[in-house]
Amino acid sequence: MAEANWYVVHTYSGYENKVKANIDKTIENRHLEDQILEVRVPMEEVTEVKNGVKKVVSKKMFPGYVLLHMIMNDDTWYVVRNTRGVTGFVGPGSKPVPLTDAEMRNLGIKSENVVVDFEEGDLIVVIGGVWKDTSGVITAMNHHKQTVTINVELFGRETPVEVSFADVKRMN
């Protein structure tokens, strides 16, 4: 299987969040979760002073650009390139160029491998987030997104829920 890399997509100015939402929706609809792993609009905290009042606000680090962690192939290229608001990949011609690890470190995005002490079929309890104090059996694990999927009973039905590795622990 090909390796996933980070790519940069150019968008219409102000459309970054819409493009992210559209790509996320397309990933879900076409079941490309294993090929397009993450879509990011890099943000930074900036202190603004207006009328003598200091305020911390989030601003886009690169207006007009969206970062994608994906496996590049014809399908993923087509899906991203034909998303409304996308003008193209960053790179010469129509050939996308992946970012290097050094460039990703400068952006504060690290590729870290988290080692966990649970696997599919294990009973876990959620220790943080919205599903805190919920327990369930792991039905799927996504090491790229660092999430587990468990089934939770919701309105009398089994519903799959995705929870971060950091928010779960194995029951003894």
C-alpha cells in the first residue's frame, strides 16, 4: 500500500472551512477514510488590540490553503481536485508535491506513533470527552486518526461512536 503524505490544496479565499467540510463529507460518502486520512485548516492564536482591549483570536495561518494527509492516487486526486472551492494542488502543473517531514515539523504537525495497550475486541471505558463513563467493545481502530470505534446503546439501538485514543482506557 502506498504511503500517506501531506499535500497542500489551494482554495478560493475565505472558502477554506467550506472546502474542508465538503472534502470530509465526500470522504464519508465514498468511504475513503483509509485513503484521505485528515483535512486541516491550520489555525494560530493571535492577540489583537482594538480600542485598547486585548483579545485572543484564532486566525488562519495560510489563508487560501488547506492541508490534506492522504494517499495520492487517481481517485483521491480526482475527489479533491473536483471539490467545490478547490483551485488545485500546490505543485508544478497538475502534479501535487508532498510536504517534507521538516516542513511539517515547522507547522507543528508531528507524525507520532502512539502505542496503545488495547485492540479490536477489547472492552474499554471512555475517560474523557462527550462519551465519558461509557463502556463498549472496540469494533475498529484507526491508527492514522488515532481513534477507536465502539458501539454505544443510543435510543435503544447500537450506534457506532468514534473516540480518540487519549479518551479511552482498557477495562481490567
